[in-house]
Amino acid sequence: MIGVLIVLIIFAVPLSAIWTEHLRQVRQMELETRGRMNDEVLAEIAALRQELQSLRDTTTQYDLSFDTALQTLERRMQTLERRVQTLEQRIVRPLQETESPQYQRNV
């Protein structure tokens, strides 16, 4: 019986060493796979950041373009309003001066 126990101990030591080495290698492969996945994820995050920056730039350009167009329209409206006001003054004053008293409004 002691002989069988000695044989088992002799074979158990190398087998446990082989098993632990195998487990270590499996664990190392898992970590390397995760590391590669982490690198891929980091690359994707960097690409997304670049896209987001590009979208921000585009949005800013459109915002500035819209603001410029709006300011142009406001200036044109102000110019038209001044012209209309000037024309009204030119037309209404002479009419008021030439109207007969019977057609004038009492204010």
C-alpha cells in the first residue's frame, strides 16, 4: 500500500505542475484577449470622439451661417422699413396739406 501511495505522490507532483501551468496559460490568454478587446474599445472610443468633434464643428459652422443670414435679413428689413417710412412721409404730408377741410379727420 505504501508503494502505491509513493507512486501516486511521484506522479501527482508533475501532474499538478502541468495542471497549474495549463491554468496559468489559459488565464494569460484570457487576459491578452481582454487586452486586445480593450485596445479595440479604446480605438472605437477615440473614433467616436473624433466624430463628435467633427459634428460639433459642423454644428458651429451652421450656427454661424444661420446667425449671419439672420443678421442680413434684419438689416434688409430695417432698410425697407426706413424706406417705407420715408415714402409714407413724402406722400402723406403733401396729401394732408392739399386736402380740403371737409375731408380732414377731426382728431
